Amino acid sequence: GAVVSQHPSWVICKSGTSVKIECRSLDFQATTMFWYRQFPKQSLMLMATSNEGSKATYEQGVEKDKFLINHASLTLSTLTVTSAHPEDSSFYICSARGRVDEQFFGPGTRLTVL
Amino acid sequence: TQLLEQSPQFLSIQEGENLTVYCNSSSVFSSLQWYRQEPGEGPVLLVTVVTGGEVKKLKRLTFQFGDARKDSSLHITAAQPGDTGLYLCAGQTTDSWGKLQFGAGTQVVVTP
């Protein structure tokens, strides 16, 4: 159990376009999902906390207008990178909170902005 | 400044050797998780510890949570090439609202 999927697994886009990444909890309901980004050889950096039915909570320094998060159901959260630029290229990972104090991670999405 | 200090940052050992990774903090954690991550993939949960002094074993992996719930260690016995990966500790404090604080990670390389 506790499977989290992400789609797409990788995406290449032109500068200025928007990209949507989906995160789904496949076998459990998640009222809370988290979005992280990870640079090569570094740890995960929390971007925002996504709560079903309410606005996301963003970490300091993360632009909420650039990284739009929607958590429309108990099994789906989406992250949209708007007007993407090369510096947004990164590995984006979501996690879903299952039982108390446990998070299960998706496989990640590699975004490359040309 | 990271809430969780993980050491060492990098560890390269021969197959069959033992290794220990440490995770330390000045903060008290309500729970602490250990993950392993391989390149291009998301972290995979290995264990969750919640009780001070708790020891959990997962085959050749032994996890310990400090009595004061401020530190943890991961010990691998007789490491194998399949143990290669980035090991991450992550903890939740009582006021973190469910958010995980990650350590910087330990890259472990086990060569045959």
C-alpha cells in the first residue's frame, strides 16, 4: 500500500510556457500533500503544503503566483509552474501524508526548461 | 541552517563492510523517518521511529532513535552493492504541522 504516482515523469518545455505536474495517492486518501524540489546532489527542499479543499501554504521564498497548487480531491494535487524559465529546471517531488507522521513520496518529475 | 545535521555526507565502502549514518539535532522530534533515494527516483520510506530509545531492524539495517528524541542512527551490516543510494533522515517536530525537516543526506556507495 501507500503508493503515490506522479505524471509526467519528465517534461521538456520552452521558456515562457506553463507546465502542470500531477500527484496522486493511489490506494489511500491524503488530506495533505507536499511539494518539494531537489537540485542535483542535494536534499529535498519543501516548496508548499497542499491541503484538500483549501489554499496551499507556501514556504518562505517560494512564489505562489509562479507555482500554482491545486488540491481538488483527496487523491490528487497538481503543481503548475507558470511562465517557466531555465532556472525552474529541477526535480519536483510530491509526497502524500498517510498515517500520522508518515509521508510517502512520488517518483518525481524531471523538468527541463529550454 | 539545517535543523537536522546528517553525517557523513559521503561514504564509500567495500562490499561486506559495515557503516553507520548519523542524524543529529538540537530539537526534539515527535517522529523521525529514514528514506533511501536512488538517482531519478523519489525517496522510499525505510522506517519510522517515534519512541525515545527505540531500535528497529529491517534485515541488515538497524535504526536507533535517541533517548531524548533529538538524534538517530542508521547502521548497515555487511553492506551490499544494492545498498548504494542517498540516505535521508527527516523528522517532524511537534510544531511543524506535519512538515518534514530533511537532513542534507548521505551518499553511500558500496563497491563489489
